[in-house]
Amino acid sequence: MIPESLPAATHDPSAAPVLQTEGLRIDRVRPDRRDTIVTAIDLTLDPGETIGIVGESGSGKSMTARAIMGLLPRGLVAGGTVRYQDRNLLDLTEREWQAMRGSEIGLILQDPFTMLNPLMACGKIISESLLREPRLSRDARRAEVVRRLAEVGIRDASVAGRYPFQLSGGMRQRVGIAAALARDPRVLIADEPTTALDVTTQRDVLALIKSIQAARGMSLILITHDLRVAFAVCDRVYVLYAGSLIEMGSSAELDAEPLHPYSLGLLLSEPSAERRTGGLVAIPGSVPAPDEVAGSCTFAPRCNWAAPACTQDSPRLAEVAPGRLSACVRLPEIRAEMAALRRRGEQDDRPVAAAQPAETPLIKVQDARKVFRNGRRTVTALDGVSIEVGEHESVGIVGESGSGKTTLARILVGLERATGGQISVGGIPATNWASLSERDRRRLRSTIQIVFQDPYSSLNPMRSIGSILREAIAIGAPDMPDRGAEVGNLLRSVGLPADYARRKPVALSGGERQRVAIARVLAARPRVLVCDEPVSALDMSVQAQILNLLISLRAERGLGYLFITHDLSIVRQLTERLYVMHSGRVVESGPTEDVLSSPRDPYTAALLRSVPRPEPEWLAASK
Amino acid sequence: MTSADPVLLLGEQRLRAGARARRRVVSPVIWLAFAVMAGVLLMALFGALLAPQSPSAQHLAIVDAPPSGAHWLGTDALGRDVLSRVIAGARTAFFGPLVIAAASFVLGNLLGLLAGYRGGLADAVIMRWVDFMWSLPSLVILVVVAGTVGSSYWLAVAVLIVLTVPFDTRVIRGATLEQVPRPYVEAAKTLGVPRWKIMLFHIWPNVSPVAVANTCLVFAGSLVTLAGLEFLGLGLPPGIPDWGLMLSQNEALLFTNPLATIAPGAMIVLTAIAMNLIGDWLYELLTSRGAGR
């Protein structure tokens, strides 16, 4: 069903909008107080148009979608109007909603693993979603299900008889799309439809959604945290920050010249997958709750251009150019400055340090194998992997889920045991940690340490930051005379004030927690750090802070890194050498620049193509 | 690094929000539950001093008397003051369950942590033993043990400990299994924290809400079970004031002095409910200390 090239967008801007929200606000109502989720959201969606709502976690983008669908969770109330066909959807009763959902407005959710009922076959899920009238015979219904599956690119009719757990994530998301479209809605809302999918699957699913939209003339609201994805898919993009819209513009114009410091910051802080740039420009701080910044510009506490005028009133979106809305009150004064910053970011290339082949590698893995046994089923996670990491070297391992990259990381730090092969770390045979002497294990731990993906669960929630770090010091540097002072030093070295030692992890943001996790491993004074997706659980505006911290720690301490990631842009910015893994094997390796600019393995080339680009060819060239 | 001001500012706000959540109001029901438990504790410690009369003094002239100014809850079949016996009876109602709860807390937590964290052989052995203990009919065991060794209060307590530990073990093992795959445990492993420290200082604090709430349940449960055993005559000798014993001895007086059975029965129910409420409250309190927002 995916056409070779997409038809031009069919929407006509002069037509009346199909969906419009005016002053939509959502509050969480508690017995003792009211918390704002979003304030005054004004959106318009024209027939056949695609709009994007882009925001970080906590911006309120998902709740906005749920309010439009009448699916707000208990305790949340919406105000304002959501106009659809001259009706205010917020006034509908639950019975009226049933006629509306699916038939007029459809919804695709983020997680294809929980969106489908695990006890229903896929055909049943879709046929249940089909219109009840007119009554179809059983055969006609089955034929319709097969036709619907074909529409989402599943030509294998036997999928109708399979259960969700028997399908891959991408297939599940396709079934979810088929179910959402079963009653031919005029508006489709896709809430992070590809976030849980692998990068190569992401492009296929986005292209599919886009092509069906074009074929049906449907309107689409795409909700995403990824500006690149929004630019690639949407006609217009709304940027949401801490519950307020701060900018709106067409994808091309917004990409060319963002007219709000936050959008600019997001674009600047995004590592480029195309080339190595001179450092990342991070936005300081983290996303506040809407009520913390009420009555002021929501971005003012983190904005470089914040002036007294910014905090006197909460600015609304205003037209600053034809088709462009921005909530920045200082825009006329700072517009030129912002544009200059953007140009500098684009020109500033960093010379790449030549990758030197290590003479005596710090980490040497030869032909590592790992087989997981679960009852009678066996899964081969590593199928003969050999890698080397030199002293002070930064090496990337890139792959999608199931490639075995995380298993390799866990084996290196002794959390799993390889089924076969030879591993040595710092000259110590580390194939089987259990057979080593305590002294060797201690030496290994002071050579290699790991930073985990999810900072929300890698710190013990019941202990204070100080006690977490003191324990790491007691083990990693037992002869340290003043542990309290060292806790302060460690915190300062990761850019946190020393008085954070008294806090519990719950009082810290995701980025701050990841800093603490990095401080904790630094206490062991390792020579090489394994970073397993160190920023993928963090908000976009915070990712660059952590990547910059890793870069500066390397310069200060001569650390080596092994980056385990699916993200080519991180690898491009932070590593000299690269291994590409696929299905438990290394399919390509070499200096990062060489591999990424002239990939030899088809899988590497496919990974590179999957990086979102705003050009229409990006989606059209899928498959 | 980054300019510290906004970071600090936001962190500060979050800290204040946390403090606000901690200072939330304790509901009057919980205050009442604590008052009941404090009263029972006082009666258990100083029962003889608090009782208006000697709980064992017999006044054979005024047997089965309904409530009066001299005997607020009337007298029993031997003319003993019911109020004094209820107050004195708190001792066996409180200390037996306390010992059971404390002992099974220690043993159940250790075994549960061991089974959940170590896995493998330790888990298999401990859990098969737990399964075996669960398959035993506990009341029959008590009757048989009391019948062969002779009935005694502390023997009943000891048997109840043996029967409760497997229950605790299973609960704690389940809670531990939930924590073991969490990255904070793996982070401690990769740092080289000794296994016993990971169990006691990393995992246990996160299991503690469940452990503490469960122990309150065990206290309430064994209070009721012990009273039931006394009711059946499997425990204390007849002369000792005890709520369960009073229930069975005064059953015959239901029509002459109903308070002689209702009062000890009501105390059993009140104490058990109060303990359960406190358990729920402690669970909420301990959970909000860490993962809560």
C-alpha cells in the first residue's frame, strides 16, 4: 500500500477547519488543590491537513489529545471548547462519544505492546472495530478484515488469526492503525505512534500513516517529542512547553528559522547525525510544572534572553509573520541574534580526532556468545562478537532492540555470564567473574563501570544522594580520608551543587539523577565507562547537557567510553570508532566518520536512512 | 557546566512540593486506632494497677450480676469483676501476638530476602519448605501439639510462630523478586557492594512498606487466632484473665450478664481493626518516603 512517491498534500487552507480548540485548558482536581496540566490551547486543523504537537514529557501534549478524544483520566477536567462540526466535544455525554470515537475521530497510541487486547486475535480486534451497520455476513466481514490488513501493508491474511504477542512491534502498530481506521474517521490522532518502535520500523510506520492519510484525505494530528519526525510528517507544527503553546509555524519555516528561544534551543541541542559539530548547545535546567511558571513566560527561567518583561504576564501566541505564531514577547529585539546563533551552530564543524588503533586494548572481546534458555526455548543474543576498546578511546556500538548490544554491555560489567568466547578487561580475564578472586574483581570494577539507561530506577529511592555516593566511595576508594568532602567533589564534578547530598532521588529531575548516577560510577575511578543508552530516557532539552558532561569528563579524566545506543547522532558526536550490531553479530566496524559517510553493510545503510529528515523523500523512499 | 540558578530554583520547588506531601493530615480514624492500641498497651503493661479490683477476687454473693456502680461491667459466674478481668486480659492479648509478629518479622524477612535475592538452590529449598508448611492444617497441628505436650500459652505462641513464618517468607520473597531486576540493584552489584549489604541496605528498605504492613496484619491475625485457641481451651489454664478464655467461660451468662462476653469480644475486634488500620497507614507512609511524588 505504500506508494513509490507520496501525492502532494491535498489540504485546502481556505476551507473551514475540521477541528478547532479554543482556550482548551486541563486541570487535575484534587481535594485540596488544582494543578494545571495545560493552559489555553488554541489549535486549528484543516481538512486533509497534518499538524504536529511537539513537546517534552510533562508538556501536556498527550493529555491534550486525550481531551480532544474525551478520554481524560479520572480526576482531570477540561475547559474551553473543542469544536468539531459545530459541536463542542467537551459537552458530549459518554453515549454521544461512542458514536464519535472511531467513526469521526480515531486514535493510535504509543505502545503497540499494550494497546491491543492480548487475548484477542488480530482479525477479531479489527472486525470488532468495524461499523456495526450495515450488517455484514461473516464471510464479508472476514474479507473486509483482510482488505483492512492489506491497507496497512500486511498482505499475509493469516495475520488475522494470530495473537498480538506473535507479532513484532511494527506489525502490532500496523494492526493498531487498521483498528483505529476501521470506521473511517475523518480525523486521526496519533500519540507518539513510533516512539516504542525501532528506528528502521519508525520510518515505515510513519510513511504508512502518511500515505493512508493522503489516500483518504483524512486530517492528522501527530503528537511527538521529536521535532525531526514532526518536520518530516507535518504541514504545520505547534510547539508545546510546560502546558502552553509557545510557537506555531509550517514545518519548513520553523525548521529554517525558529521564532521562540525554546524551539531554537531544541534545534540547537539536537546532536546531528550528518556531521560532527563543535559541542552541543544545551538548555540549562529542566522542564517545570505549569503552576511553577504561572503568570510568566513558561520558558523564562531557562531562557538566555529572559528580561523583566518576560515574567510580568503569561504571553499568548501572537502572529509575528504570515502563518507564524510565537509567544515570545522579546522576539523583535532578539530575532536577529537567534538567527545568528542558528547559523553559527550549522557552520561550526569540529575536526575529528583521528581514530588510533589501540596497541594494547583495554577491553578485548573475542568471539563472545550468549544463549538464553527459557524452558525449551533458546534465544541467541550474541553470536560470536569480537570488539576492542583502547585506553582513552570512545567507541560506539549501534544497533536496534534485539541486536544483543545491551547483553554485551551486561557481560562486560559482570551482570551476565557469556556462554562462550574470551573477554579480557585491563589485562584481567573477565569471561567468568564468578571464578575470579575478590582482588581481581575489585581491579575489574575500578577499570570498567556502567551508566544505565533509566535514571529514574538506577538510584535507590529510599536512600539520600549523599548515602548513595558515600557507599560508592567506601567501596571504590576505601582509603579516602574525608568521604563527606569527596561526596561534594563528586557532585560538583558532574555540575550539581554539593548540598544535593541531603536530597532523595525523588526530589531530582531525570537529568539531575543521571548526573548523580555518573558521579556514583566516577567514585570507583574507572578507566572506561560503558554507557547503555545514557540519554534516551531523558527529555530532549536535557540530553545535550548530559552528553556535554560526558565529553568534558573525558577531557578532564581521560576516561574511555563504550556507548551502547540506537542513536546514530550520539555516536557521530561522541565516538571515534564504531561497531554496528545486528541480530547478535557485528556487521560493520571502523572509524565512525568512515562508517557513517560510506557504509558498506546494507544494514548500516538502512539505519542511516532511518534518521528523520524533513525532505519529503525521506518518507517516500521507505521500502 | 550549566548555569546553576535555574537548576537550583526548580530543584528547590520540587523539594518544597515533597515537604508539602509529607505534612499531609493524619485522619481522625488513624488517631483513634493509635488511641486504641495505646490503651491496650497501657492495660497490658500495668493491668493490675489500672484494674479497679483484683481480677481474680471472687465475690460468691454477687455472681452473674448485671452492671452496677461497684462492677461497671457486672460480674461473672464466680463473682469476679468483668471490667478488671478485661483490663488484665490485655496482657495475653497483646504480648503473645507481639512476640509472634516480631519473630516472624525477623525470620520471614531474612528467609524471604534470601529466597528472592539468591534464587537457585536457596530459593528452591526455602520455597518447598514454605509449600509444605502451607499444606499443613494449622488448627489440627495446634490441637495435636497441645494434646501431646500439654497445653500452654507460650507453646501456642511458639507453634503460631512456626506457622506464620512461611506466610511472611512468601510475601517478602514476592516483594523482593520485584526489586531484584531494578537497575539500582544492578548498579550496587557492579560497584561491588557485598551481597548481604545489597539485601539488607538496598532491597530491604524498598520492601519495608510491605514487610511492616504485613507484620501488622500478622499481629491482628494472631491476636484473633490466639483468642480462638483460648476459647477452645488450648492454652492458658482457666484462672488467668484472657479475652478468649472469657468468651468461652462467660458464654453461659449471655442472658444474665451479656456484657461479660460482649466486652472481651469487642476488645478483640477493636484491637484487631486498630492494628490493621495502623498497618495500612504505615504502608502509605513508608511508600511515600521513597517512590512517592
